[in-house]
Amino acid sequence: MVFNREGAIPASWAWKRMLRFVVIFLAVAGFATLLWPSHKQHATPMRTQSNNITISSKVQCDPDVDMLHRLNIKKLADYTRREIVVDFNPNPLAVKQKVDQPLWGTKLMGPPLTLQVPVPPKSTDASHIDFGVATTVSRLNESLDQFQHWAGYTRTRIFALIEPDETKKGVQEVKIKAENLGINLFITESADDYLHRYFALVSLLEKNMREQTKWACIIDDDTFFLSMPALVDALAEYDHTKPYYIGGVSEGLPQIAVFGIIAFGGAGVFLSRPLLNDLAVVYDDCQQMTFTGDRRIANCIYQYTTTHLTIDHRLHQLDLMKDASGFFESGREAPLSVHHWKSWFEADMPKLSVISNLCGESCLLRQWHFGDGWVLTNGFSVIKYSLPVENEIAMEMTWEPHNGATDESYLHELGPLRQRDDGKISFQLVDAVSEPNGRVTQWYILRDKDGDQVLELSWRKR
Ligand SMILES: *[C@@H]1O[C@H](CO)[C@@H](O)[C@H](O)[C@H]1NC(C)=O
Ligand SMILES: *[C@@H]1O[C@H](CO)[C@@H](O)[C@H](O)[C@H]1NC(C)=O
């Protein structure tokens, strides 16, 4: 021990002082050990319920076993329920809002939190936009729930070009299901392979234009629009009487290097009526072109018309691998479209959108920063950063670089960017339900091998 190196204090005096300190320290430490048992000696007792679910004794309520099964919880370490009252505010609100109260109040039912949200958009008329999708009958069937969120009861039409359905029953079944969800679905069967069927959508949409049609949009079956009112407003910014080719490019430069500067299909490819008319004339020539899919659409437009791509940065292909949380938690204006949410990374968009039943589409991905440092991104996550956020507008680069991408490869679409926070504590949305009484309940879960922690948010209107 280095104690008297300076020599300013006499050694004997120092030793006495040291001895006194050591005695006091030992006495205090001894008592402390007796009185405050460490976590290791007394791990939180767990009780096992029937159905093999282990519940920590820290959990003060008796959670519903069916619900725990639904949330895929085997071991429950903690369960907190918080009630949220939404207050509709007619004034413009920033996406990111600060709230003085803590998110984690007392356990069980603390006092409700009141959060401000914008007055939701009125139901929208999208009868001037037609959508086209190339898929199979079973994938179409699976996609209806997500289509319902943006297309249901908006008077838009979806044209699906599917592989021949051998059973014949499937098409009928899917049509009935769509009708019950308020989706105007038109199904055409085609023996072409996928990428040829994709380009054939151009002709299908052109042939089916009706008087009010201003836009055609070609999507993938996992293209998700967060808000039809927002999409209608966005398209209104363009002159639909002029030829327009509108879309989003990949967020990663290597993908652009491979596929070119084209409207990437997953983000949605928008063609104005005049451009559709132009393409109808050259359709047969374009069918002979080398590339297929979204590249054939691009090359057909570039080679046979004078129209160029208009990039709308709110349309997202989302070429982000594994973890796209930085994108969703950026606290920026919500994207118009997202893609790859059930393949390259996981984000259950239909579940994320359930909260819109209570507070409208404009409430999705809104962000509240609470007094205790926790951040709620509505429908996506509840997080706490371990590092200070120096640049509030920078997006956390949580994804894995793809195809040799560097940090700079993502700047053109997603910048400003900041490094990943590896110590971020993150509760992810796992489920959400709309209840008959108008409430919406969301479950955010932090998975851990020692037991999952659950935050239940129960939302209602004021
Ligand atoms: C509980 O787990 C045991 C063995 O792990 C298994 O045999 C049993 O079927 C499980 N019971 C239930 C209700 O899941
Ligand atoms: C459509 O999905 C439902 C489940 O949501 C399933 O029961 C039905 O068999 C599916 N139909 C087709 C044609 O794939």
C-alpha cells in the first residue's frame, strides 16, 4: 500500500490513523454483511406455477397464465403495469416529447400517465391510388392483416397477381376475408415466374385504371404503409398530371451499386397516370429487357421515356440487417413505408399499429422521454440508453453492415448517424390488443435467461 510517499505526514501518525480506520471499517463491514445479505446468498425466490411457468416472488400481481403463454414467457422475473391516458391536442406536436414524470412509477398500478397526441386524421379517401402486388395465394392470405391497417376502408384497390391456385378454394376464401376487412382486393392468376409477374403488374394496373385513378403503386407483399392519410398527403405534393416515377433507394450503398439507382420495390414504386400511359405503349419491348422485377421497371422507364426517378426519402426499402431498432427509435417523422420487417429484421408492424385503433396513425412511433431517462417509442420499444446522447438527431447504427457496407454507406438515407449503444436496455413490443371497451394494451418485454421482465401499458382515452 502506498501511504506515506509524500513524507509530509509523520509515518507513526499515519499508521495510527490507518489502524483506527481499519478497525472501524471492519466493524461496519461486519454488521453490513450480517444485516444486508448479498444477492448471491439470497437469489430472488421463484415460485413455479402449474403449466411450468416460473414466477419471481418480486412479481406482486398474479399474471394471467394464458397471457404469459401468449407472450412466450417461461420464467417471469418482473411484471409492471402502467396506465396511460391519451390527451388529444389540436396543436402541432413534435414527434419527440419530454415528460417530467418517470415512466416506471411504483410497481402495480401507479397513477396514470397522461400523454399528448395529435388529433388523429379523419378517415381518408384513397380511391385515386391503385396498388399491385405479385405473390402467392397463401402469402396473400397472410398479408391481409397488414394490408388492413393501411388499405382497409380507404376505397383504395389492391390488384394481386398470383401463381395459379390449384385448390381453387383458396382464392375465394382470401377474397371473402379481404372483403370482411374492408379491402378491395382483385386477384388474377398467372403462370409467369415471380419476376415476370412483377413487371406484368405495370400492364395490369394500366388496364384497370378508372376515372379517378391518379397513381399506381407496385409493392412487395411485405411493404407496409404506416398511415394512408400521410401517404395521400405525400402524393398530393406531386403533380399527378405529369409523368412521375417515385420511390426510395436502398439505405445501403452496396445495394445501390448492385441494383442501380432505381425505385427499390420494397419501399413501393409509384407511377403517375401519364407515366403508366407512356409505359403501356412500350410494354412489349420492355418485356424483352434483360433485367426483371423492379430493375425492369427502372430500365424500361429510363430507356423508353424521359422520366427519371424522384426519390422520396420517406419511402423505405429498409435494407437493414438483424437489428433496425435505431431506425425505429430515431424519434424522427414516421416513415411512409417500411419493408423487410419479417425477414432481415423483426418488427411486427401489424402489432405495432394496434395502438392506432385508439389514437390514430399519427400516434405510431411517437416518442416520449420520461423523467427517469426511459424512452417510449410507441408500438416499438421502451429503452434506456447507457451512453449520453450527444447528437439528438443522430440515428443509432444498430444494424449489421451488409455486403461490405461501411458506416458511410448509410449516410445518404439515414444520416446523421451515431455509434451503437451496446449497453442499451431494451423492452421490445411483443404483443398488443384492442379491447372491446376501447382500451389498447401493449406488452413490452426484456428477455433474459434469468427471467423475462414485462412492462404492460394499458392505454385509454381521457
Ligand atoms: C412441464 O414440463 C415437464 C418436463 O419439463 C413436461 O413433461 C410437462 O409436460 C410440462 N407440463 C406442462 C403443463 O407443460
Ligand atoms: C388463410 O389463413 C387462415 C388463418 O389465418 C387459414 O386458416 C386458412 O387456411 C388460410 N387460407 C389459405 C387459402 O391459405
